[in-house]
Amino acid sequence: MTGIIIIDKPSGMTSFGAVARVRRICSTKKCGHTGTLDPMATGVLTVMLGGATRFCELLESCLLYTSDA
């Protein structure tokens, strides 16, 4: 399977945990995210599957982090 999944990561879940859950649901071995969010942070996490993981480096340069604190 190849593709990009956008996740609204809840507070209390690590980025690795979110990717592991997607990997398990999609039954794929090759899976990664474009940037780590703090476990207590909520926000959009981009998960790449299969051949799409080759684009992770390109998307990392486009990330923008903001805070309401």
C-alpha cells in the first residue's frame, strides 16, 4: 500500500504510537511520519505509507509549528 494519511493526533499519544497504530491497521511494514509532535501536543501528523515514505524529507521542510500558550 502506498499513500499519505493525515491524522489529528490527540494529546497523550506519541508520534511513534500513532504511526504504529496506522502500520497495524493498514498491515504495512514501511510507514513513517514527517515530523515529531510532543506527546502532550495535539495537531496534524502526516503519515506516509509504502513508496510515499520517499517524500518525507521534502515535506519536513514545509512544517510550521504554532502555539496557543
